[in-house]
Amino acid sequence: TEALLEVTDLKKHYPVRAGVLRRQVGTVHAVDGVSFALGTGETLGLVGESGCGKSTVARSVLRLVEPTSGQIRLDGEDITHLSKTALRPHRRSMQIVFQDPFASLNPRMTAGDIVGEPLAVHGLATGKALETRVATLFEQVGLRPDQMRNFPHQFSGGQRQRICIARALALGPRLIVCDEPVSALDVSIQAQVINLLIDLQRQHGFSYLFIAHDLAVVAHISHRVAVMYLGRIVEIADKDELFRNPRHPYTQALLASVPVANPLAKKLAPLVDGDVPSPVNPPSGCAFHTRCRFAMERCKTERPALLDAGAGHQVACLLNDGTGRSQQGVSS
Ligand code: SF4
Ligand code: MG
């Protein structure tokens, strides 16, 4: 099947400047060569520790930040460098749900106006028709139509995220980017919101790029999972395959910290020993070599490519390139 979204070798580098003369002292490698495809009706989970570049990938896909290089294709069309005007028809098909529902809702607008605004801006409905459409959207996300008159502060955190989801649904998107949509919510509410997202996908058939630092949350909603480390995808596979047979030492460490019996039961503890190195001038070779328990001498200089590892599984680790030692026995 043709991919709805195709991202190829995406990079986003920022200069770091210092001093009165604002001289460049380094480069932030926020996203450092990310490639993936997302099918229609599919959910790709993008997981990694904070600062690994997940949100920058999300914002680049939506053209909210300009990539340094690489390509973003939507429905086969290269949208990487489209002008604002040329991008406008695509804006409807790509929506985003942010982490903090309160910060992304205008406190002076009613919930009904917030959800109806995109429809009004795009000239898709007015008056009674607009009100009816907004009422339907409220019902679709599990809110009551009479709550349209209320302001954001009159809703709970979970309800506010439902408002954001209704707003994202309004224009009939084909892709919804969810950037840590439940991270700010109580654990008891997280599953409700995730299940709502799953139900909506079943009804409408859109795709999610679902970003989270919490592997358990990603596991619940995703069909495939991509693991990011310091601006790169280090492993990508079908969800079940990834959880059953993690191949990258970083993924193995992440999974070791997931509570098995009830994955949504608690927030994850810190995942891997040692701090994430700074994305300013990141480590050479395999960026994970400073924390990897299997690191070899060549890991400091050779950058592993994301290579096929069978079963639809891709891994970026020198243990997997046919020249390192076998991965057998590394897991477990
Ligand atoms: Fe560890 Fe080397 Fe594999 Fe990187 S390439 S994950 S440092 S073994
Ligand atoms: Mg983020």
C-alpha cells in the first residue's frame, strides 16, 4: 500500500551562538537523518527520551519548523518546500494534538468556538450548520453538546484534551500528529484518552504519528514503533515484534523498565544509566556508544546505518551489520 506520509533523511540542525559577537560555538543536531513511512489508517509510535528530537520531527512533518535537509512527502507529493499558500490545502489534512491541552486552548474562547474555529476559518460552515457540526464533534469525543458554552478552565485536563482532539477532527484530517497527548494527564485518564484516539481511528481511518517518551503508552496505540536516540531512529519494527524481540541495546534498556503486567500502571523510571549526551555536537560514531553496555572500539567512529534485521525489523547497530558479533544472547 502507498504511504500517506514518507519522511526521507530528515535533518534539523540549529547553530548554537555565544558571546557578544554571537559566534557559532556548536550545532544542535536535533534531528539527524530520520526516515520512515506511515500508511493510511496506521499508527506509528515515535518513542525516546526527552530531547531526542521527537517533537522536532513532528513539527517538521507539519512544516511548523523548516527542515535543514531531507524530504517530506504527503500522498506522494513533496511538501518539504511548499510556500504557505501552496501548503494551505494540505493544512486541512494534517492536524496536531499537543501535550498541554491548557496551553493550546485560548482561555477567552468558549469550547464550542475553539472547535468551530477551523471550520469557520476554512469557510466550511457558518451559523446553524456550524453549530450542528460542532455539537457532533463534541459527541464524537465524549463531551456533551451543552458544554460548548463553557470555557477551557471549566473542564478537567482529560476533557480539555478531548476539546483539542475535537478541534483536530474538525477539518477531516488524514494525519493527526499526537505530540505526547497524554503525558500531562493523570494515569487514570491516560487510558481513556488513548482508547478514544483508537476508536476515532477505527471510525475515520486516519493515520497517527504518535509521540511519547513512555513506551507503555506507545505500545497501547501503535501498529509500528520507531525508537529515537539523539536525533536518529535506532530501531523500527511492528509493535509486537519490537516488544518480543528488541534488537537495539537502547530499546532493550527501554523495555527492561516497562512494567509487564500492567503497562499503563505507572510512569516509567529513568530508562538507561547515565544522562543523555547533549545534542550539541553529539558523540561520534554510534551516538549511543557512551551509554551502551555492548560498545566496541569501532562504535566510537563508525555510524551504524538503519539496516534490515528480518521480520520487517530495522536496526541501527554495528552488532547487526553482519560484521559485529551475533545479537543472539544479547536480549533476554
Ligand atoms: Fe552499542 Fe555499538 Fe550497537 Fe551503538 S553500534 S548500540 S554502541 S553495540
Ligand atoms: Mg517533546
